[in-house]
Amino acid sequence: MATNVLLVDDDTELCAMQKEYLSAEGFTVSAVYDGEAGVVEALSGKYSIIVLDVMMPRLGGVDALRRIRAQSRIPVIMLTARGDDIDRVLGLELGADDYVPKPCTPRELVARIRAILRRASTETSGHEPSGPIMVGKLCLRSEQRRAEWDGQMLDLTSTEFNLLEVLAQHAGTPVSKQELSENGLGRPLARYDRSIDVHVSNLRHKLGLLADGRSPIQTVRGIGYQYIVG
């Protein structure tokens, strides 16, 4: 079954190139050219993933993402200007699953899309469903992509769920940022990449606290992060 991708970018030539390449890779692709139209389409329920440019007329990508996240957890990849860390971090804080710096090659974009969709897939690929991951007050049900804290549902993006799952699977053991990036984002950790740090910060805000007031996700200096049970 074809995967529907929505491109939201005012650069019509770039959209046409990306659309041609993605279509050749087996995706069904639609494109709109401003943020307002992007929000409407993103919330239509027709798409599996959104590729959203930051700089657009009428409504910028960051504000469009804010509106999308108010109603939907659909995976979103942000296209950001190379070196524009402010928009990049803000997009991740608002719930973007990943970002790709522009200019990017269609091949890189396809790789990012596939990595996110592969991790977000609910298909069991013929394997028997595994039991939930229970760590203290945290319960993760991987097949349903559901996370609960002390019996209450957590509203997580696909990438946040991925990272929390990796940390929970290694509870009590430090997990490197490299491993988190490879298993949570589906790509190697790039130099000076702050994506993991921002996603973990988001998770800390969404999770509850341990009995002693600490976050269950602790920083391990020089390594990465560790999920602890109080």
C-alpha cells in the first residue's frame, strides 16, 4: 500500500523535484505551497507524514507545526536553513520528529522519511506481539504505540515514543546519544546535533517525577541519558 507524503514548501521547483524522486521511490506525494494550506491538508487524515518548510508566506512552518500539533501526532519533518539552530530547536520543542537542513538531496529526505515511518509503524511484521514494557510508573505498549505514566496516557510524538522506548528497554543502564539517535531517529548522530537533547527535554516535561522529585531520565555526563526507577 502506498505511503502518502505531504510536502509543504513555497519553493515550487524544489517541491517538483522532491515529488518526482519520492514518487519514483514508491510514495504517493501531494504538495501545497503555504502554511495555511499545509495545516488544512495535514489535518485531513490523508497522509502518513508531513515535510514542512520553515520559511513560507502567509503562515510560517513553525506556526503551522504549532497548529498541527494542537490536533495531531502525525510525523513531521522540518526543512530548515543550514545552520539555523533557533528554528531547528524551536521546531523540535514544538514536536517535530526530525529536521533536514536545506539544501538537502532527495535521497537524504527519502532516508529520513523511511526511518521515521519504519519506527512509527504499528505493523508487527509477522512477529508475535510482545508484552508491555513496565518500568516503575511507566508502561509502554509498543504494538499500539501507547505510553502511560501512573495509569495516565502520555501524549507523545512518534520520535518521543521511540526514544522513551529505547531508554526504558535499557532502564538502569546509560544509553549513548549515538545509540539513541540510531534507534530512536533511525540515523547516525551528526556532529553538533542537539535533536536528542531537545527530544529528551520534551519527554522530561511530559513524564511525571519520581518520589524524590527527580526526573526518571537522568543525564549521564559524557555518555548520554539513563532511565532510572526511584
